Amino acid sequence: MAKKNGYIFTNKEHPQRGVMSTVLGIVSAVSILLALYLTFQNGGIAEPRYGVAVLTAVLFSIAGLVLGILSRMEPDKYYLFSYLGLVINTLVLTGAGFILFAGAYGI
């Protein structure tokens, strides 16, 4: 019996939109976490530039979510970065929503 090689040759690749979705999600998450950290270091007083950073992160996250959905619709691709981008961007949007909710109701 001959030993069978474990190589499978395919033309599948990761979609560029999925990779960009993941990158935008990571940038958004780091921006929000950094804004939260700096706000806590400032005694809970958020400077306006932190709010602008979170708003920009939310816009990046929405764009990343759209790119993740579009990349998931592409046929015959690997979907790791598509799913990863969708999860990260959803968590960022949920976290930003919680920050707004906590700020509005004083939690």
C-alpha cells in the first residue's frame, strides 16, 4: 500500500473583503478599548476626542460588518476571515451600544 500525500490542491482563497472586515473590526475594537482605558485613567471624564474616536470606530465597524456579509456571499472561498470579521464587528457594535446605554442611564 502506497502512502497517500495529505495535499489537496484547490483554487480557493480568502476573500479580500473578509480580510478587510477583520482588519476594520480589530482597529475598531482597539480604538474603543483605548478610549475606555483613557477615560478611566482620566477619572471617568471623557474628553470629546474619545467620543469622536468611538464614533469613528462605530462607522468602521458598520463598514466592516457590510464587508463581512458581502464576502460571505462570494462562492467557493474560505470563510474564516468573513466569519471572524462578522463576529468582531458585531461585538464592537454591541459594546458601543452598551457604552451609550450606560452613559444615558448612568449605570
